[in-house]
Amino acid sequence: MQERRPTLADVAREAGVSVTAASRVVNGGRGVAPHVRRRVQAVIDRLAYRPSPAARALAAGRADVVELVVVDDGECSLGSNPYCGRVVAGIAAELAGSPAQLRIHVVDESAAPRRLVEVAGAASLGAILVNVPADLGADFYRRCDRVVSMGRSAPRVPFIDPDNVAGARAAVDHLYRGGRRRLAAIHGPERNPCAIGRRTGYQEAMRDAGLPPLGAGGNFRREGGYAGTQRLLADHPDLDALFVACDVMAVGALQALAAAGRRVPDDVAVVGFDDSLLVSCTIPPLSSVRQPVEEMAATATRALLGGHLAAWQSTFPTTLKVRESSRPDPRRGRGRLRRRPAGWPRG
Amino acid sequence: MQERRPTLADVAREAGVSVTAASRVVNGGRGVAPHVRRRVQAVIDRLAYRPSPAARALAAGRADVVELVVVDDGECSLGSNPYCGRVVAGIAAELAGSPAQLRIHVVDESAAPRRLVEVAGAASLGAILVNVPADLGADFYRRCDRVVSMGRSAPRVPFIDPDNVAGARAAVDHLYRGGRRRLAAIHGPERNPCAIGRRTGYQEAMRDAGLPPLGAGGNFRREGGYAGTQRLLADHPDLDALFVACDVMAVGALQALAAAGRRVPDDVAVVGFDDSLLVSCTIPPLSSVRQPVEEMAATATRALLGGHLAAWQSTFPTTLKVRESSRPDPRRGRGRLRRRPAGWPRG
DNA sequence: TTGTACGCGTTATCAC
DNA sequence: GTGATAACGCGTACAA
């Protein structure tokens, strides 16, 4: 179907120079006379020469490939979780224009330990980890230090994460200012680092506000949000606000509230976390704490390409996106607002 | 950080055989004495030998890589469209276990013509195309015949698609049996092959039912669903069912209906298309025509790996998933025209 | 059945 | 500034 692709040797011969010179031109290397460079470049364009990634990888001992490793535990799979897609989009955007490419490994939870060893051994530019448990992250890091974890991992593993604590605090703050006082939360998985941060933020903010924390445990699934809301409604029928640790669960919460006959936001205000594509799909549209996943993934990618990763880490600010699900109820008067206690977090 | 990875030569030396024999064992080739095979295999395991993809690609002239090409036109980006994630998941699942890997190219609409040429030129195992317009698909096929388009493309380009026509018919059928007679549709982009199939199915089914088609054009975005629904409500205030060409638009439709004070499914039944993760996020849960995207992507991948792609094509059955948004209204008799509920219409 | 030797397209080292 | 040339790790005719 296609002719043999032109090689560097073809270019060199055609331009009347050595392959070394041609290689230098291709790679923008130093030590080539300007007129030679121009001549070679012309030939490259004419032949539509593209270097062979395989040969380049073999010779250089490293491939221009960023590995994306996603551990699929049912909650976080590419097919069913908006987060993963955003990560891919962010990496892809950063890689566009560079010769580097993105390779994806979706590994089943059970096969993860084995598969991660393989990927770590074969990684070149580096790897980005999504939903990789801390112990496996540490293991990976031991084998390959060119790695960034999306979200905190084991202590020394480079990571990038959103400011979960501040995000949760902002959500509580916003709900409090809207006059809500029976302010409950649905948390994520017990030991998930993101979930821990969001729970901490909620608890700190509630303590600062002098309110009792009302929490229900959960996973990061819709069903968990639904069940958690049912439990909370049973235990605290008078609750008037919900902070939910992720959008997917928040969707379940909205459904549970609707099923229980509570109006949103009139009876109960709801704020989710992630600001995923789901927020505009609910009725009413969901307030949510935005984490800039695409930018974070792009930053992680840049860090990998850059190289200096020793103890690298980065925390991105989160921003509260207020939508219909948490508009202040006009019936709640300002008079019901408590005075701000000392140490109340700034917005 | 890591020792030099063992090479095939290491394995051969360690096992006391030639590299050829070792290579045969690695690749499961024929012509190796059983006891030799076992001995070599033992060494491979002991050294944890993994063949170098780069060297293999260079020597064999082809890399074990499946290229996924997604044209990002704003409607179909990995970050914001559930469909793309499902494709990735399907390919990844099929590739798990094989040495082949998945490489992702998200190409901007404007850069698509240029980028597709590059990918086609460098493709090895082959490519899977998502949201690639027919003309570009034809162009790609001309340069590289190891390609499958997700959804119909230009005439000779191998493709895999859901049975859009039958899916749409099933949706209309279901709504009709639920007693709906003022049955409108919101279509997808004018020239999108999937959208065309769904529109055709709707129109055929309506004709067969002896009902006048009521259609509004749209894109595949939520806003399009919202606007289309508003238009339809304005033009046909008595409509009692909506078939929407994709879930994302259906979400918009649900919102528009809610804003207009129409109850779902009591006043208006809604059926979407795709059965994406959105269906369980709406209130009420959305009936939808399921297309098995993951399986389709896996099948496409298998086809690529298999090789015989000349004029290959495959159409997958769609199945209607009935949920709350289109439950038959008990007040409606089967086949009887509906009675107007009290308090309607308004606005 | 087994082994030798060359080629794949590129980078990098070192002489010129 | 330029150019031979040796790796890089593997597949595979071809010879034994």
C-alpha cells in the first residue's frame, strides 16, 4: 500500500551529506553550517521524512512514550468514570506537538501488582499513575523514579493533587453562608487520600463553625451516595445541606433526596466535588468544587518530560462552582446567620 | 536505578543455546526441542526477561501498537464525552494479555488532516478512528488499510457501528406501545452517519405507525437537546414523547422539560441513545438505546490484530433499556389517545 | 533441530 | 563543522 518510508540515509544521500549531519538537522543539534541545515531540511520536507520511533528508541535507549497506568477497581475505570477521561485529555493536550506519545495501560485490580512491575521496567519517559494504591505506588517508584501519581501516594512518590481540604472547607463555608446549619457530609472511601482530604476539610470547617459534623461513609459510586443520603435522612431528618465527596455520589444523593420528597435546594442544598461533566446533567445543576484535572494531568506530564522529579509535588487550588443545587434559599433570612466565629476560614 | 535489562543474548548464553532458539521460545515459534524450550523458558523466568518493544519493532518492521485516533471537535473529546472513554476501555480490555499496546492521538479538528497523515504513515498494527469525518477516513484508508472506523465512514473504509436504525425504531415502538402518539425526535448533526441512521429509524417507524414525524435538528450536545426541546414544545405543545439521538442531548431535553413544567414520564416520555453513564444520573433515570461500545471497540481491535480487513464491517445490535423516563403512564390506555392531565398546558 | 550472521534506522562516539 | 562507524536488541534468511 505504501512505499518504503524514507530513512535518514535516504535524506543524507539525497542532500549529499552524512547521516550524522542529517541526524543533527532532524534533532536540531548544534554544529551544522546554516546552509547545510537548510539544504537538508529541504530534502526532509520534500521526502516527507519522519524518523522511526522504533529505531530512535532502540538507539537512544529510551522511547518517547508517557505511560498512563489506571488501576480499574470498578469505581475508576475509563469507561465509567469521567475523571479518567479528563486525565487522558490533559496528557494528550500537553503531548500534542511534541514527538512524545501516550500509551495507556488499564490494569485490573487483581493483576495490578504484576502489571505495574512490567510497566515500571519498560517505562522510558515516565509514567502517570491513576488510582494506584499507595503501596503499589511506592513499589513502582522503587523500580522507576520517573513517575507522578495523580493524587497523593506513598510518602516519597511524586504526586499532584487538588487542594482537597481547602475545597471541602470552601463548600462548607458556602453552605453556611447560605444559612444552612444542619450540614451533613457523605465521604469517600476510608483510606483514599483524596477522600481523606475532603473529609478533613469538612470536619475542620464544621468545627470552626461550631457545628456538629454529620457524616456518612461511602465509596465513590452513585449507589454509595444514594445509600448514604438515605442513612443521613433517617438519622438526621432535619438536615438542610449535603457536602458530597464526589460528583458521582452527589448524583446518587440528589436522587435519594428526590425520592424522599426533599426539594433541592429549597429543603436541602447539595455541593459535590470534581466539577465533572455530570454537574450540568443533573436537575438542578450541581454545585461542585472544581479540580482542574486536565491542567493537573498536563502539569504532571510536563514534569515527567522535564525530568527533575526528586520529591516533586504540586497541589492545585480548587474553586467552588456554585450552581442551582446550592443557591441560598431566599426564605432563610440573614437573621438566621450566626456570627462568624474567630478563625473562620476565608473564602 | 535499575540494572541493565537482560537481552535475548543473555538468555541464550545463560541457557546455552543460540539467540535464534531463544527467540523462537519467546515467540512461541516451531522447531524447538521440548527440553530445550523448557530450559530456555526457565532462564527467561529467572532473569525476568522482557523483549524490547523497540528492538522488536525495528527488526520486524512493525510495532505492536494499536493507534486510537480521536478527532476532538468539541463535541467528542475524551474529557467531556462518555463515549470516548468507553472506546478506550474496550480496546484496553481486548489488548490486556497481548503484548500489543494502545497509543492515543487526540487531534484537534483543524490539525486533523495533517496529523492523520502522520499517524497513517507510522501505523503498524493499525488504527481505530473515532469521530473522524468520512473524507478524512477515506484519506486515512488510502494511506493505511489497517484501520477500522467507529461508526460508518467513507464507502470502502472498514467500520463497526451499532444498528442505529433498529435502535431508533425500537425506541419509537416502545413509546408507541406506551400509548404515546405525539412522538417527537431530536436529531443529531445533519451529516453524522450515526445521526442519520437514528433519524432514518425514527422516520421509518413513525411512517409505519401512521404518525407524522416531528423533528428538531440538533448537534450532539446538551445545549442542543435543551434548545431542540424548547422549539418542539413551542411548535407542538401537545407532544407526549421524545426520542433523542444521544444521551447527552437527552439530558438537555430532560432539563428543558422540567423547566417547562412537564413531568417525565407522566406528561412526556423520553428515550435517549447510547446508554452511557449518564442514564443513571438523571431524574428520572433515562431510558436509552444501548450500544455496546466496549464490545464494539474490542471487536474492532480484534479485527485489526487478525488482519483480514478488506471490506470488513460489522454492525452490532442495539437493545432498548427501559427506565423510569419512559414507563408507560398508567392513565394511558394502550393504543388509546391520551387524556390531558389537569393543570396542563401551561406556558 | 540448531546456529551464524546480517539488517532494521537511529544515536553517539570519536576521529578528522 | 563534518563524517565514518560502532552499538542498540531482535528477527530471520540461510547454512549446517
